[in-house]
Amino acid sequence: MAGELSRRAIIAGTAATSALLTTGAAAKSHAGLESTGLPSAEIKITGIESFDIQLPPAQDGKRFLPAYRGMTVGRNNVVKISTNAGVAGYSFLGATLHEVPNAAALLVGKNLFAVDAYLPRGLLNWPAVEEAMWDAIGRVAGQPLCRLMGGAKLETMPVYLTYVWPVPEDQVPPAAQADQARLVRGAGFKAMKIQMMRTDFRQDVEATAQMLAAAGTGFRVMVDRTAGAKGLWTYDQALSAAKALAAVGVYWLEEPLSRDDYEGPARLRQEVPGLIITGGEGWKGLPAFRKSLEHGTYGILQPEMRTCAGPLTMRKIGAMCDAWDIPIAPHAATGLALAGRLQVSAAMGSLIQEIGVLEPGAFPWDVWDAYRPIFHGARPFDFQDGAIVVPQYPGLGLNIDEKALEKYRVPGFERRGTPGVSPV
């Protein structure tokens, strides 16, 4: 039943895309099929490359790019797909060392649009490559990815901000997290998440109580145990923590038990109905998500696009969630890697979209302002009333200055971690 609904949803989205392309409904201000001189069946991938860019340091002392686990501040990986239509696609998800060479061996010379056919042949392992393909497809069609994947259900996406303190959690005063919640609410946001990693979980509960009091009515606080990141809880420990969190009004508890435990979180949902139990960021492909839905493991599913396999697989997961009436709230990052996730979230009508990881005192625009040199015009994302506006530029919605990308290109390749490994 669920698999059939999933297939129907994807077929419907594919049909909508095909209709769009054949009618030539591309945005007039961007290249569409009618300007490439080629029908979609003849648009081929001619090259795949991965390179780093080094953005210049901010001049005003306010903008910054956080370093990813030992990487150089301001350094970003780019995956580029070239086509015989003269249109390129880009991804900022970040590729691993062997991702692009392996993908090129399979995909160069092949049809750009046959994404689903390539997934079982290896594309499932190359999410940044797939995302760049979708960016190229959107640029050829003159439409944002959210429309190509069934139409944007949401023009603005509710978001929450995830903060991680740069010191061990036991050294973070609960009052500091309450102060950050107050700042987040003051900036117009309505939800914030922290890690739940203190040695004594009761101190985490106290922190969340202070956050809720500081931010005021209508503000949501979430916590993330990240499965066994700081040691696995027993079921009884998870139950005690869940009851305490529910008592103070926390909205959700994320990954309180092992990622291969499908029954424990389902029991928690039954025993603590006042708290949502969430998870799913560590699963790859569809089987684990199907199994979790069958077991009632989580009340909200949180696929991570770099782990689950890329935009199309995440869209399929969304269709599966529709079949079980389970909301979806994708895991995400703060920088330009948010772009594809946001587009797919808009197509699915996600409950809420994460923006993380941020350090205390920072807001998303502090990160995004540093990317201005590689864009035409303003920063890549904007907000309305605490929600992010879904960009409507073709592809991933990023108005990229391709000449600037080349300008800031640097030799070398800083090693990325395993896709999907994340602190939150």
C-alpha cells in the first residue's frame, strides 16, 4: 500500500515536470528548453567536476563562515554538472573524494533527466551529484526544483534554529541557553533546538524550562539526543527523560535510542503522548523509513538528504509519510547546502525545516552574508515572520554568479566527512 502510494506520488511529480517541459512554460528571464535548441531526450551530461572555492574574509567584522570540523573557514566544495545544452548545474552539499570520479564514469554521456534510472546503479551514493543534476534540470526548464517535484505546497517554510555550544554541554549554563532562546524569539523565530548531552539529563530539562520561560508563549523548544552520540540510553532512562521533558512543555525529543531500534521509540510515543519522538536522519534509502512507518517508530520523520540518498529519494520518503499521515521535517545544515533541502521541503509541504548548526549569538544571515560574492544581488535566502522564503530561481533557487565561482576557485580538495555524519 505505502509503496504503491509512493510510486503514484513520484509518477505524478514526473508527469507534472514532463508537461511543464513540453509546454515550454519556463520563466522568461531564464533559459528554458525552448532556448537550448535540444529536446529533453537529447540533453546529455558532458562533464562532472568537484572543486573548492575560498570566499574572501568579511570586511565588517560581523559576517563569518563557521569551519566544518577542521576545514578552513570560508572554504566550500562545489559539484558542477555540465551539459551539451550549454546549461550547468551546481550543488553545495559537499562531495567526498571519490564521489565525482565514480559518478562521471557512470553518467557522462547519459541523459540528464533519467535521474531515477541511475539511483540503483550508484547515484544513490552520490547525493551532491544528484543535487547538481536537479539544479541543471531546473535551469533547463526555467523552474525551481520545488515545482518540478510536484509543485510548491509552501511559499514560505516554517523553520527552527539548532544551536551547538563550542564547549562540553556540562559546561553550558542553562541560563545561557535561555538567553539564546530569548534572542531567537526576538529575531522573529518561533522554535529552537539544542543538544541533550549533559551527564545528568535533569540539567537539560532545567535548561529547556528556562528557555521556554525566556522565549514566552507560542515558542517551541526541541532537544536532540542524536542516538548514541554521547552514549546510548537504556529504555528506562529514555522514558524518565521523556516524561520530564513533557512535563515542562518541550515539543520533541529526537533520536533518544539506537537508530536500529524501531520498537523502543514507538513504546515511548505510547507511554509519553505529550511529547513527540522524532528521528530518521541516519537512514539511507527507503527500507528503514518504510520499516519505521510500519512500526510507528516516530511521530515525525527527519531524513537527511546527504544520507538518505538525495533529492528524489527524500521526495519519495515524503510520499511515504503522506501514506501514513506522519509529518516530515528534514534535517539540514546552515550554509548553501540548505538550498536543495528547502526546495524539496516546499514540494512536500514539510511541517518545519531545520537550519543548523549555529553557534550562540549567530543567526542564519550571519552565515549567508559571507556568500554574497558568488551571487547576483542580495543574500541567497530571506525571511518573513520567522519563516524562510522559498527562492523561485530555477533549479535549487540560487541566483549564482558563475563567473564568481570560477574567480574564487582554489586548487586542492579539503577532505569531507562521511555523508550524513552530523552533530545534530
